[in-house]
Amino acid sequence: MPKVLFRDLPDAGLWRRVAAGFYDALLLLALWFVLGFVAAVIESAINPPDMQGAIRPLVPEALAPFVILPALWLVSALFYGWFWRHGGQTLGMKTWRLRLVTSDGRPMSARDVLVRAVVGTVSLFLLAAGFLWVLFAGRTWHDLASRTRVVVLPKE
């Protein structure tokens, strides 16, 4: 097979990205469950349940969103970051023949991953406006900010 030049490949559209994201969301949900299980084990080891079976929370209820949400975000960023830096494809991206590449052909740096993760998160909080940007400009806000592209790979 001839060498693929990423600059010659088309950018991925919204629906293909959404489909790949759905596959990845299932894997990410499993990771979140593992994180929750580990947290529950640690919590019960530090604060064993009393004889009535009640478990005292490790984190006060008022602080829980400020601990749990950042932890879930960090696990998500590490999940995507690892795949993006090791081959440019998550499982969902492989299934839908997508690959994340840098605009200039260099490997993704940790900075690129962090920029993608932060801008993608901001985009989600803004009613996915940055994701929908792909309909107008062919790339999302996090593609533009991290100088990356999601391309459709040819069929083998």
C-alpha cells in the first residue's frame, strides 16, 4: 500500500465524529465506573461502614462536585490523550477510519492534547458550539486551537 499523505486526506465530518465519539463514550463510561469502584474501596477502607451498613462519605457532600467532576475530566483527558499521542486513534476512531493528525505532520505533544481537551470541554459547555463549527469551517474549535485535523483514512 502506498504511503498515505495526511494533507491529502479529507477532514472528518460531524456525523462520523459523533459516531466515533459514541463508541469512545462507552469505553470512557467503563473507565468512570472503575474510578468510582476504586474510590468506593478507598472510602470504605478509610471509613469502614458501621454495623448498620452506613458508609460515611470520604469527601463532604458539598465538596463532592468539586472533586468528582475534575477527576472524571482528568480520566477522560488521559484516556483521549494517551490514544492521540500513541497512534492518533481511539477505538471509535479506528472503527470509523478516523485519525487525529497535526497540521504540520509532527507527533502530538502533551501541550496539543491539553489544548484539545480544554477547548473541547469549553465547547461542550457552550452547547457544543465548537463541535458544530465543523459544519461551517470543516474543523472544530479544538482542532483549530491545537493545530490538528481529524482526517478520514482510505479503505484498505
